[in-house]
Amino acid sequence: EINELKRQIQQERAAAVQSTSRTAELESDMKIQKEKEERLARSMGEDIREVKTKYEQKTRALEQRLVEEKAKADAGEREAARLREELTFMNTTRGKSLHGNDDAVSLPNPA
């Protein structure tokens, strides 16, 4: 009976050593996995920041283009308005000239 107890104790010790060894392996594996996840997260974070930076740069460039295009459109509208006013003035002046108004500027007839 004592020998049996000694054998059981040895088996339990062996099992405990094996369990401790396996626990250490698992802890090591978990640490390695955690480090991999942290590296991946950092890498993804850097990728996300890079994509965000590129997106922001493109957005700023598009906003700048929009401002420039609006400025061109506004300038075009102002020029069109100025030309309409000039045309109206010319037509009005020409109309007065044709009706004998001496104060009007005489413009040559394009026809």
C-alpha cells in the first residue's frame, strides 16, 4: 500500500511537472500571440493613418479646385454681366442714334 501511494505521488508529481511545463508553453504562446496582435494593430493603425492622410490631402486638393472653379465661374458671370450691360448700352445708344438723337454716339451699322 505504501508503494502504491509512492507511485501515485510520483505520477501526480510528473503530471504536475507536465502541467506546469504545458502552462509555461501556453503562456509563452499567448505572449507571442499578444505581441503579434499588437504589431498588427500598430501596423493597421499606421495604415489607417496613412489612408486618412491621403484622404485628407485629396479632400483638400478637391476643395481647393472647387474654390478655384467657383472663382472662375464667378469671374465668368461678372464678365457676362458686363458684356450684357455693354451690349444693352450699345443697342440703346444705337437706337437713339438711329432716331436722330445728336447726343448719342454714332456706331457703324454692322450690316
